[in-house]
Amino acid sequence: MRSRPTLPLDFRPTLPHGASFMKRFQPVSFVVLAACAAMVGGCSKSPALPAFGTMNVRMTDSPADVQSVNLVVREVAIHSGDIDSDSTSGWTVLSDGPQTYDLLSLRNGVFASVGLAKVLAGHYTQLRLKLGTGSTVVVDGVAHPLTVPSGIQSGLKLVGSFEVPANGLLDLALDFDAGRSIVLDGAGSYSLKPTVRVMPFSTAAAIRGTVAPAGTAADVFATAGTDTLGSATAESDGTFQVSVLPAGTYALAIHPAAGFRDTTLLAVSVGAGGTADLGTIALTPQ
């Protein structure tokens, strides 16, 4: 900041003999006051305020061979530091307070918002979910405790590269694969070993369709090479949607209940942020 010029305490304009004081002083006064006004105006500019955007984290699920997976989430936060940092500081909390989500109700394009907040615009590298106590899994109508390993009680960290635009929205899709995340040990206890994919909705792809006849139970798997990258279970009306996929070309394997043959559709291509709609897929009776 430039300092304001200092005038001597006894500053007085020197006038030629007989000159009018007001007539001679006015131009000097104008110049001095104008300069001061310019400097004051320049100095009064406030520093630019930080830009903010909004982040929304929405969760969905890939199916599992259980009736319910009730997951307690007590905090969702984001971090802008080094992806290898384990620092407990620098986290921005999006939601705070335990909420229970039945993962199996979040399927076929259904999402639940688990964290929504206004945050500083910019680049973020980590998303953290802190899981609470009281999570359960329901099998054959019986609720069993779902043990969360001590290693992730402090937070399940998901590494990525996320950009929150100034005055805009970053919408993140979180795919919690319950089928791969629930582990039954030899003692009959259930534990959680999370398999989660996260990506912006703007780049997340999806594949949807309808199996016929309606009412046929069918599991659907999207594979690329030897990797299964997403799955779904058809609803009672036959509709399904495999969500939160990377853009690419997939083989779609449909495994219906007894009475119908397995069906595989090859070369199903979908772009970033797009949805491949396969329409009605007629199953072949055995």
C-alpha cells in the first residue's frame, strides 16, 4: 500500500505580492485534495473475497445377497491437502451427526444425499466417511451386528481429484458395493470391508434397460475384460440401472432366475456422463 504524502505542519502557500489568497490557493488545494482522494480511493479497496461453491455427495449401492445393510454414517468431510496426508486438520465437514442408510434401498438409479454444504471453491483430493456404531445386516429376517474394523473407524478415505467451481456445484456419486463389502467369517459374524467407487456425476456413466417378462428376478453385471465394474438387480417391473461406471465399452451379463437362459449383450458403449438405454431385453426360456 502506498503511504499518503506528508505535508509540513506549518505548510502555507506563498503568494506573490497583491495576489488574492483564495484565487491562488484554489488550484493548489484542488491538486492536493485530488491526489489524496485518489490515494484514499485506492487504499479503500477491500481484498477479494474467497469464492465458494457447493459440494453434494450422493450414495448408491450395488446389490448383495442379504435383505438389508443398515450403515451408520456419522460424518462426511473433504480435504484439499496431499493425498498421502493423514493429518487430522484441514478437513471441511459436509455433514455431521449419525444417519442410517439402508444400502439395498439405494439401487437402480436411486441415490441418497449423505453430505451437502457450501465450501471454498478449488481442488480437493480426499473424501472421508466416518462410520458410526450400530450398523447391521439383515439375513433371513434376522438382524446381525455389522462390525467395522478398527482401521477404518477413524474414517474411510477415498482418494480422487475433485474440482469445486466458484458459484457452482460439484455433485459426487458414491457407489457402495455391498456385495463385495460384507464379509461373513467362520464364526458367523459379519464385518465390513468397504468397496467404494467415487466420481463426479458429470463423468459417471450408466447402463439401463428392462428385462422381460416383468417379474423375473435377474442380476445384471457390467464387465470390462475380466473386471466387474458394476451390477444391479432388476426390479419387479423388470427395470434395472447399473450406475457410477467409468466411460467405456462393456459386456452386460444378465443372470435370470430358473426358467430362463443367461443372456449377454456385447459391446455396450457409454460415454462420460451418459446413459446407455438398452430398451427391453427379452429373456429366452430354457
